[in-house]
Amino acid sequence: MEHRRMPTDSKQLDEISKFLSYILRHEPQAIGLQLDAEGWADIDCLIAGVAKQSRTLDRPTIQAVVATNDKKRFAISEDGQRIRALQGHSTSTVRLQYAEKEPPELLYHGTATRFLESILEQGPTAGSRQHVHLSQGIPTAIAVRKRHGKPSILEIRALRMHQ
């Protein structure tokens, strides 16, 4: 069985990030990986699971993906032994617990234009995810949703809702 070394230039780090997002948010079982209730996975088990797909992934590459990801999708545990996706889980085994905090006055929800009518009628819904994604800035909201079609941005009065 031939092993492919996962490269580390920015385009390839982005591809690895997408792969890790898929595994850590949606399909850990695709590589035989177990996530705990907070979404943490053992890095050694992740590396071993990737190896089963004839790929090589190492700790320096994982650390580079986490450090360079502009959307801050991942976290590594303080002891350096585990990794998790920070948002967007669709797997039922993960239920991230977030500390409640007061939101800023405005947050933004990016969506594909084709979903706008439904959102205006029913409000934003999580769909297959556990949470509705809100961003602190318009550029991030656009980036989050432009891959799903022409983006529309909704301004959410988050602080007013919270109060």
C-alpha cells in the first residue's frame, strides 16, 4: 500500500483543513475515529485513521492547519493530545457546551440567496447543524456562505435578542 505524504503549502493546508472539517464535524466514523461529547478526538487516533486511507498526516501538519486557518475552525487541547472542530457539527454524538456571554449589538448571518425567502418567513434555522452560524463581521458572513451560491447577509440585532 502506497502512502502519500500530505503537503504543507497554503493550498494544500486548505485542502487538509477541509478534510479535517469533514472528519471532525460530520463523519468521524469514515476513518474509525471516536469523538467525545465535546468533539475532542485523540490526535494519534486521527493520524492512524488517516493512514488507513493511504495518507500520511503528522502533528506538525495538524498544528500548521490549526495555526493558519483564517476561520479558526479547530482547537488543540492544552496537553497537545487532542483536536476538535469548534463549530458546525452535524454528528449527534457531539454537543458542545458554550459559556453564555453577552453578544455584541449586531451579528451577521450569511446565507445563499435561494434560502432567503424561507429565512424571512421562519427565521434562521440550524438545519442539519446544531447551531445557526452568526459572524461578527460582514466579510466573514460572506465568506462562510458564498460557497453555497450567491450570498445574502442578514443583520441580526443580537444584543436586543439576548436582552
